[in-house]
Amino acid sequence: MEVDSHRTKNTALQEWVNWDPGADAQGNCQEQTVSVSYAGASVSISKPHCEMWDIDKGSEALDMSNWWRGNAWREERSTAAVTLTTVKNGEVPTGDFDFDYNARP
């Protein structure tokens, strides 16, 4: 799932002031082992598997997205982002905000 924002086309130019989250974040990490075996021999490896907020911030003010990445089933997950921009005195900041959810079958 993703939440994203961008300046509405043909509206006042904006400048970045602040944003959050400021970087990718990983959490809820658990060690996960994968293995295969055949004819009495086996190979396995353990690696941490984490959920992630994947942040993409563009150079143009308000151009930002936060993708949740992970592999959770039947549990609630969410993304969030807060952006702060400025415009010239007397202009109105205008943006579009979208939320997308893609489910795997």
C-alpha cells in the first residue's frame, strides 16, 4: 500500500520546509530460515525479514510517497506521511494526495 502527494498541476510553486518520515524505516524484524534438502544433504540460511516503510521524496516540494512493504496476512498495516511546504505571500498551496492498495491473490 502507498500514500503519495504531489503539487497540483498549474498551481503555485511550493518549497520544502519539512517532512516526516525522513527516511526508510524497518521494524517488526524476525529471523526467518529457508532450507532445502535432497538425498541426505541440506542447505539452509537464516536472514532477518522485516516490514518496511519505503520513502521516496522528490526534488519538487510535496512530491513524496511512502510504500509499506512486507508480507503480513490478515493483519492491519498502514502508511503515513506529513509534509510542510511554503508558497509566496498571497498564493495558495494546492496538492493532490492518493492512497493505493495492491493485494496479491
